[in-house]
Amino acid sequence: MNPLPPSLLLLALAVIACPVPTRASARLRPRTRRKPVPKAEPPDPFAAAATWDLLAAALRAGLPVAGAVRAVLPGVPPGPAERLREVVDLLTLGADPVHAWAKALVHPDTAPLARAARRTARSGAALAGAAADLAAEARARVSDQAEARAQRASVLVAGPLALCFLPAFLCLGVVPVVIGVVAGVTDNW
């Protein structure tokens, strides 16, 4: 009997020593389901406007300022909500409105409402009109930002389109005309 050729022996050792490819080993392991990572939802650009509209409606319905602000708190993002909650607590305890609204002046989302509330507390005017005006301003600001993004996108799209269409125009429009003119000129010589 002839012993196994050395090449078969080396092949057998290579198969035994070689690690299993990752795809094959992945099939051998039990599958574990990965939990999908929840994606953070982008903030609603009209949330502030809706909040100020709700506040205006609550004030027009006859709620006191503290009650109206407390009613709209669930729809307010966490940062401004904390400031407004402090204002509500102070107003409920009977603090001076000018002093109570000073807490909300430090946050950029609540500062316009705080200025309007302090002004109406001093003058006696209704806060509902100021809240409705704030809602209209917030909607106009969001609309202006969306329009600016759309205009910027149209400018950014024009560059790649020009880079795509200019070579095609040259190859299909200008080059055949130049070749035709050159062919016509050289035929006459």
C-alpha cells in the first residue's frame, strides 16, 4: 500500500487548522435579536406657536394666568417647561407677577412671553393678545427659516446639474457643429 501523498496530508491539516469563515460561523451561532435603537424625533418647529395659541385660548376662556400656563405645560419642551413651572408656582403662591415672570426671562423660548406678561402685569392689558401675537411671530419665523432652506437647496442643486449637463451639451451640441464646420472647411482645400 502506498501512504497518503504529502499534498493530501497538508490539505487535511490546513482544513483542520484554518478558522471557519465568519459567515459560516455566524450561521452556527444562535441568532440574537438586537433591540432597535430609538431615533430621537426632531423637535416640532410649530410647537411653540401651538403652545402660545393654546395659552391665548385658555386666557380668553377666562382662566387665570397661572391656570392657563399650567394647562399648556404638557406641550412645552422640558427646558422652557421648567421655567414656566417655576412661574406658575410663584403666581399660585401669590407672588408679584413682575417678580414671578423674571424666572422665565433667562430662557430664550420663554423670554418673549415673560416680557409680554410683565408688561401686561404692569399695564393691566390682557395677556391673551400678546400670546396670540407671539404665536404668529413664531409661525412667521419658522416659515422664513423653511423658505431660506428651500432657496439654499435650489442653489446647491444647480451646481451638480450644471456639472452634469454642461459636458453633455458640449458633446452633443457643440462638438458635432465644430466637426461639421471643420469637415466643410477641409473639403474645400
